[in-house]
Amino acid sequence: MRFKNSQQDVVIEEDANVKCVSLKISGGADSAIVAYMLCKYVTKERPDIKIIPITTIHPAKPYQEIYAKRVIEHLQQKFGNIFGKHYVNIADSANDYIKAQERLWKQASEVEKIDTNYSGITANPPKEITEQHSHDGPVDNRNGKNFPVIVGKSRRHLSNIDKKGVAELYKTLGVIDTLFPITRSCEAREESEEYDINKHCGECWWCMERHWGFNRYT
């Protein structure tokens, strides 16, 4: 199934022998739109495929599970009983976050016999945009446009698409006012009594990138 995008079309297609796929879902805008496209593909073309959502919670970001579940529930209402068990774990520390994701995927894969894994990794904004946030910024260099979308069992369909391209997908798929508002990109920490997990701080790198791409926070 092809999803048109001015930066790079998203094409989701699995071999007939693929029966179970996992989906890394954090509750953010990127993984949510990947989830939507995957659900649409499975519903329309491959109803024999089961989707297993997996969420690793960063110890400083408890809202990840809350928003991931909101996205899953929304998609279940749209597409029906399309998901299998939602696997969730919590990283021991910030340094353990990547390894915790690997542990969770291995656990889910051993139980569910997962064939491929989908994630919402995107390209960064142009350098001149990232440099505006000198005090923080993207965690790695993803400014290129030639990253492989499929590597082994990994499916990274947004790897060459930045936030403006992600916003375009939300608009062309007609979910900008339904799916997008229930996602969260903000990674502000709980530092005061005014902290609200249902709002975006508007100051962190992730908020800046979200607003740059969508021209809105919610």
C-alpha cells in the first residue's frame, strides 16, 4: 500500500509469510502515524497479520504509556480488534533506555513469533533549524535523505521524512484533527506543581520540532 508524500512515499508491503509484526509506540506523533498506516494496510490488504504494540517507558517520562494507550484505543475504535497484547516495560535509567527496548522486543518476539518490527524514527529538520536550539537538540544526526527504510527485520518508513513530511501524512490521511491531538511530543520534566502531562511546554527541542512541522502543538 502506497501513502503519497512529497518527501518520500511510504510503501508498506509484507511478504505472504509474514503473519505477526511489532510496532514500537511511544504516544508521539511519529509512531502514531506509522501505526495508522500499518493498521490501514493490515485492514485493507493483510487481515491475516497481527500487530503487537510495544512500549518502553523512559523513567523520566511516565506519560509515554498513557499516550501510547490513548493512540492504541483510538485505532482500535477505528479499525477494530487489530492488535494483540500490548507489551510494556520501564527502563531502569536513561542509559538503560535502548537496552530496555531491546529486552522488551526480544520478550515479545519469543512469545508472539514476530517477523518484522515497525518504528517511527524520522529525519531531523534542516541544520539551520536545529541550530536554533543550541542548548539542546536532536539526539542523533538524521539529516540525510538516503537512509534505508528496511534493514533486516526493522521497518523505518519515516527515516527520510522530517516533521513537515509527517504533518503532510496526517493531513492527506485526514487525521490531523483526530489522531494528532491525542499524541505528545513534549519531553519536559516534572519540575513544578504546574506541570501538566496533557500540555506541551513549547520550549523543549521536541516541542520546537513539532511546531516547526505542524505549526501547532495539538
